[in-house]
Amino acid sequence: MDMIASFLAGSILTLVLPVGLLIAVAVWWGTILRRRSGGDA
């Protein structure tokens, strides 16, 4: 049972961490672009 839990935890982290990183980078780029476009207007 511990092996199954370990495998599931590893597979969930393998999926969630890259997606979370992608979302964080997208939010960061969005704020940077909004600041630049807002400052130019």
C-alpha cells in the first residue's frame, strides 16, 4: 500500500508542479505586459 501511495504522490507532483510553474510564469508575464502597455498609454 505504501508503494502505491508513493507512486500516486509522485505522479501527481509530476503533473501539478509543471502546470503550476506554467501558470506562475503566465501570470508574471501578464503583469509585466499590463504594466508596460498601461505606462505607454
